[in-house]
Amino acid sequence: MLQKQIGNDIVKEIGNIDSPEGANRVFQSRMTPDHLERMQQISTPEVRIKIANAILLCDPDDVYLNTGAEEDRQFIRELALKKGEEKKLPMDGHTIHYDLKEEQGRIIDRTYYIANPLETVSSLAKRMDREMALEEVRDKMGGIMKGKTMIVGCYMRGPVGSPVSNPALEITSSAYVAHSAEILYRNAYANFDREVKHLGHFYTNIHSEGKNRAEDLPDARVFMDRSHQTTYSFNCTYAGNTLLLKKGNHRFSVDHSVYEQRGRELAEHMFITGFEEPAGRITWFAGAAPSGCGKTTSAMAGTHFVGDDLAQMWIADDGTVRSVNPECGIFGIVEDVNWEGDPKLMALLRKPGAEVIWSNVLIDENGVPQWTGNGEKTPERGYNHQGRWEKGMTDEKGDPLPVSHPNARCTIASTFLENYSEEAENPAGVETRVITYSGRDSNTMPPVWVGRTPDEGVVIGACIVSAATATEVGAVGVKRQPWANAPFIPGALGDYMDAQFRFFNSDRIAREKQPLMAGLNYFLSHEARGGDSKKLLGEKRDVKVWMAWLGRRAHGEVDALKAPIGYLPKYEDLKELFQKIIQKEYPYELYVKQFSLYIDNIVARIDMQIGSYGKEENLPPRLFEILQQQRKELMALEAVHGSVVTPDHLEAHAG
């Protein structure tokens, strides 16, 4: 349940401005004449009232309204350098930003949904009652921008004119956050009023880094007010906690799709990329994976890049599923990005021409960014998020200190990419034929498998399992990652799951345009298939083959083996594609290792999902029906062929 516009709007309650006239008085007293003139371009009363109340809450020394013009972008760049939030690097257009060493990921323990009494909040999230949140914001954000400049930006999360884009305000005292917003989102100052009127809503994001001290981190908070579509973030600097146009507003978009557009729209944690074949046909993919699990690698493997992290999807009038990227840039993890696996991205990071904000990498003595897994010679010394670094340094446990943090990032505009597609700015989106779900699963699932029905596809997404990554402070071990979207689902998981089943079973989707839904697993290890190495059973570049096969399957051009978990590729098809796509031999022995079903592992995975989902309320029964059916079929296979079922066994069983 979601209650829109219920309860006090916290920033309005504190600022006490509730009329256009009151907002005008604030602007006249707090803005210079040139920025007051800029403010006249924004005429929507609700937008003006939000900005005025944010000014009164945070009490900045001055207010800078960013129009997106190059002179404004340059002002923000220079302010970031002046404040020490960024530092210039020798390569033109490159800067380095360091977050506090104690804040290298999302502060999930201090992130809350502001909730009304009757609202249900996801069991995987934290909630705070509205009155308590009001006092927290009043106490910790009141006057937080004294001595600082407030930067106000008007952005679109998605192409201007798209039916699923979302207008959003970014209000911050951090020039680094404003600089990042200019790279990652579309400044829509000139179109903001029109888009708000057309779409009927807008998001508001209010952030201040405060004094940016480690001792203030216990008081850092990220609040998301679903009812009034407003986020509050303070005493933190990591972009995942501060650039709330990203995951904060993604949560609001999930709410919008689940509670206002159920069965018609989705807001997903997915890349969007296209694969072009020699004949010129482009097959468009969208794919979910938890942060740090290969989304950027998958997106960059395509020949036509649209996005690497988020997707807004809808069913168009012609019966196709369409997707747009809310972002227009990459905030990408760089660990293990190297010339072998990511040549297109490496070219941008190592050669002049692109504007790049680096975060939490090592800067060596020559001013060159270095990071773990870049495939280059490790420097002897440098400076990273912990301070001075030298090869051989250890932490308090005696473990070697890595060159960079596992969550070190690069921020770069998509237009610089060699495989960037102009379709990224098409408000009609791209026709999405394949949807993939993946995580860090080292020992259970094969590299690729396809749901036999849309319902089985939904269950593949619901059952993502992944080793924890460095994107969340304090996250360890192996965890369930439903749709790779669980951290960003504000409401009840049952509501979100129902929205998935309704969307992919919609009779508005043309049968011949039904997206193929598949699982991907790049992280299967030698050890899991009888070897003694934890190395990957394959290479990162193999993803091009898995996706090429999925493209052919989506167009009905390849047959498949039928298995309880879904459809699996046949060897001859993969052998041809390995040679054709990446000029690589693909031995049959490797195929057998990768695509044999280790029944006990898969059944244990299913039992874990049934047990965990059994604790949730009001889940669609269809989830349990499919999992139980898969379990039954797997056990029947095991009774005939044993605990390891090979592709040959599947062929024989089908015969």
C-alpha cells in the first residue's frame, strides 16, 4: 500500500512556505538578480514551493540555479576544485574524488523510508515514522548549508518526451554531486515545466555533505519520503548515498510502476544494450544484476550501448516492450576493468578526450589512476581513499591493503563510448526482445538458461542469488537478490512480484514480441565442477556468446535442450558462435562441465528460495507452484540419471 500526498511534507512543514507568493519572497531575499531571473523560467507552483522550502531548511549563503549551460557546468567544475571535493589529474578533463574511508558504499543501516502508519514497507528495508523523521531532518539538516552555496538543478530521468521519464530536482551543497549529475543525467531546465505538466509529477532531492568528517557519519542519514516523492541526505558524500537522482529516485519509480501503473510499466535495475548481426539486425537486451556483478560488462559487450544500470520499461501501443535509460552516463565500478575484458571502456579511461570523475582509486606518483584488476603493472606507491599507499602495506589484520577500494568508480558520459547508440535519446525507447537476470553464483547454475514461460522468467528474476559485493557498507556472505532490485523496492515484495507477473503476462504484449527471459551466470568456477581452482570456468568475453545465443533464440533460430530449470543451449550452436563471435575454440568437455545440472545444488537453492519467500506475506502463489514443479522434475531426473545430469542425459530423457 502507498499513500500519496498523505502526512506532512517535511520540507514544507519546516520551511512553512505553502504559496507561490511566499516562494517569491524567499527567492527575492536569497537569490542574486541574475539567478532570480533564471528562476522565472520555472513557473510550476509546486516546484517553486519545494525549492523555496529547501532554501529555508538548509540556509545557504547563496543559491545557484544551474541551467545546464556550459558556463554553469564550468562553474560547478571549478567549485568542486576550490572546495577540495575533486582534484585535477594530469590527463585533461580527469579529476579524482575521495569519499571518507568509512563511507565507501551505500549506508543501508542508516537509510530509511519515511512511512505513514498504514503503509507497508519492504521487509528488506528500514522504516521511520513521519514525525520522527521530521525531527531528524529539522535537527540535522537545519542550517546545514550555512557558509555554502546551494546548487539547484532541474533534470530528466530519461529522454525528454518519453512517457516513462521522470522530472527531478537535485538540490545540493556538494559541487561533486552537482558535477556528477551533469554527467549522469539530462539537464532539462528549459523543458522542466512542460515535462512536469505532461507527466503529472516530479521528484525532489535535498542533500548536503555537512562538514564531511568521519565523526559525523553516525549522524548520516538517507531518507526517502514516498508519499511526497522527496529524498533527504546529509553528512555523507558517496554518490550512492548523495546523488539521489539515481537509486533514491529509482525507488520512487518502482513505486510508480507497482502502485500506479501495475501491469503496464516497470522500473528495473537493468542495463540496456543492442547486439547487431552482420545482416544488420539489432536485438535489444535489458538485464538485471546486483551492483558489482557484471551489468557494465554486459552492457559494454553490446554493439549499441544505451545504459548500464537502470531501465524504465513499458508496453507500447504496438504490443512491444520498450525500454529507456533514466541516465545518460556511467557510474561504473572499475575493479577488474581491463583491456582484455573491457577494451571500449579502457580506451576512454586511458586515452585523452573524455571527461571522467574518478572516485576511490589509487593515484600513482605520475598522477595516473590505478585499480585492482586493471591488468597493468602495480605501482610502488600512491594515494588512495585511505591516504598514502605503498606496495606491501597491510591492515590491522595483517592482510595486504589493495590498490583501490572494491567499490572504486568512474563517472563518464555515455556519449563518449565507442558503441554509444543515439537510440539512448529516443523517447520511444528500444524494442526489448531479451531480458536477463544474473548474480555472482560460483557453484550452481549454468552460464545461460531460458525460462520456458513468462512465469518461469519472472521466477528466474525472483531467485537471483549472489555473493555480497562492495556496494553496501557491511555486506558479507551470500544473499538473495530478487530481480537485483530488492534494495530499491519500497513496498511489499508481494506487490512488486505481482506487478512482474502481470506485466509479462499482459495480453497487451503481442505474442510474437514476447521478450525471452533468461538467467546468466558469468561466475561459475572450476572448483564447482570438479577442479581445484577458484578461477572462472570460462572468460569474461564469453558473455558475447551467451548473449548472441539468446538473440538467436529470441528470433526462433536455434533449438534448445529442455530442462527443469528452463531451456539450455545445444553444443553445436555454441561451438559455432564461439568461433564466429570471439574466434575461440569451445571444447565439448567444457560444454559438459558448464551445462550439466548438479541436482543437489539446484534443489538446495530452490529450497532456500521457498523457505525465504515463505516468510513473506501475500506473495503470488504462482511463485511457489513453479519452484515446486521445478523441484519435482529435478528429483525425477536424479532418480534416473544420478546427482549430475549431463546434456546427453537431457537429450536421452527427452527422447
